Amino acid sequence: MRHAKTVFRRIASNEVITPENQCLFQQVIELTDGVVTNLYPLVMEIPNTEWVQGRLILRKCADGLVRAYYKG
């Protein structure tokens, strides 16, 4: 039996808009299988972190999970 591979990503951005509509600057989000699992300030360079210019918008979906959107 095969288990699905877990996909982990760490993304830093200039701005992050939270589901509560709060604007945070210089933030890092961590995603596991496309779902936001962590959010924290970018205080130092972290290995294996992608950088995106602009704004990430976090939205809580109908299933209760938080997902990140970039440029639409």
C-alpha cells in the first residue's frame, strides 16, 4: 500500500492578509498539502523558503481549512 507524499512549502511575502482581514508585513507562511499550517514574522533568512513579491491573501474555506492565494 502506498501513502500519498506530503508536500511542504515555506513562502515569505511582503504582505499577508489574514482571514480576519488583518494586514501583516514581512511574513512567512508554511503550507502542508496546500493548507496553511503556520504563520510567523520573517526575522531572518530561512533555508528553503520561496519569496514572492506582493500580497498573499489567506482565506478560510468552507471545509474550515485556511488556504493562501497569490495574484488571484
